[in-house]
Amino acid sequence: MFTIEHEYDATVVTLVDEGKAPLLEDVTVNAFDDCVTVTQLDPRTDEVMQITISFSQLRDLQAALDLPEGVYQLRKPKEA
């Protein structure tokens, strides 16, 4: 399950883990104008962990989910 909310300066997607236990904490993705942050509570330390990625890194991650093992570099198609 997931939710999508549009806030003043970001689009916020929350991913809720469903299914058989053990379940993991919710993951929150904030898409800003210049970057994306991913946060999740670490239950071992009771601290929220956050990473920040660029839209280029997000694009690469999206492509990587559908590719076999290897090293890749995405390139823009040449214009005719």
C-alpha cells in the first residue's frame, strides 16, 4: 500500500510494508524541485535515517530495476 500527498514544496509518497511478519517501517519519499529524499525509521536506534539522491540517480535506479547484472550508463537519444 502507498499514499501520495502534494505539499507546498514536495510530493510525498509513503510506502507501507504489507504482508507476512516481520514487517519493516514505512518508507517516505519526498520529491523536491532539485532532489529526492528517502527516509525510514531505524527501529534498532529509534532514529530516522535519510538519504538524498538527484533526479539523475533516481532515473538510474528506475532503469536498474529492469536490467540484468552489469555496468550501465544511460544516455539521451540523439536527435534526428
